[in-house]
Amino acid sequence: MAIRKIRCPKCDGFVRFEEDRIEPGHSLMFHCEHCGKEFSVRFKTKKEEKKAPSLYGCIVVLENVFCVRQSIPLMLGENLFGRRSMGTEINAPIDTADMSMDRRHCIVDVTEKPNGEIVYTVQDCESLVGTFVMNDILQKNERRVIQDGEIITLGATTLILKTKDEEE
């Protein structure tokens, strides 16, 4: 019997539950012991889990002491990355306990040129420890073009760009 945890949508605390209670395609009711919120979660079937890859690739967050492996799909335009925190508005939150990563750390911008070419750039959001691309720190207001497989470091967390060509 494995114990899993899920985030409360109200307080961002963790609610623990037994994995064997999961029935694909069904919902479970949860009660958060931290804030008292009751919420339900519907677990996907195997067929629903196989979703189409993002047209614009993804950022892979490597598993480390602060977080588990995550894959965050990229969308056209600005993808604001940072540490998930209640009340912080970002569209690419990373589940981590890495306090050296800011809540609003960097922007990965995805642009499509008229010829169809996709260009990826990264820019630091004036974070406290900076944003590194291939171990080279970005300067203030610098936008750097990044390619498939390049490593981005936010605090003590490592990210890797995977473009759509690599996913197929």
C-alpha cells in the first residue's frame, strides 16, 4: 500500500491518501486537515493520460533533492517560470522546496517566425541568484536564444529545453 499526496487548491498544503483508492475515471473526495477545504479530484484513465505533446516543446525539470521530475509544456508567448507559491501568478509553476528559486524567476519566450521557425529565448526576472544557461549567468535585461537540450539553472534546480522536434 503506497501513500501518495495531492495539493490542496485552497492552502497549497499536502493531503495524503492511499494509492490503492485510485480508480481511473472516478473521483475521490478529499478533506484538507490544514485549512478544512473539501475538494474532489477526478483521476484520468490510461487513455486520457496519453495526451498530445505540446506543439512548442516542453521544459523538463530534473529530479533532485528539492523536487521530482516534471515536464512543463511550453505555449506560444511568455512562459513565466518560478517556484509554486500561493498567490503568485505564473503560468509555468515548478513544484519545489528549493528556496533559492524565486517565485517569479525567469521567462522562456516562444516565438514563431513568419517562415514557421520556432525561436526560444530566456530572460531572468531580476531573481536573487540569477538564471544560468549552460553555466553562464544571464546579465540584467539579457535575452538569450536557447536551443534543444540546453540546460537552464534556477537556484539549485536544473531545467532542460526539449523542442517539439525532439518530442516526436
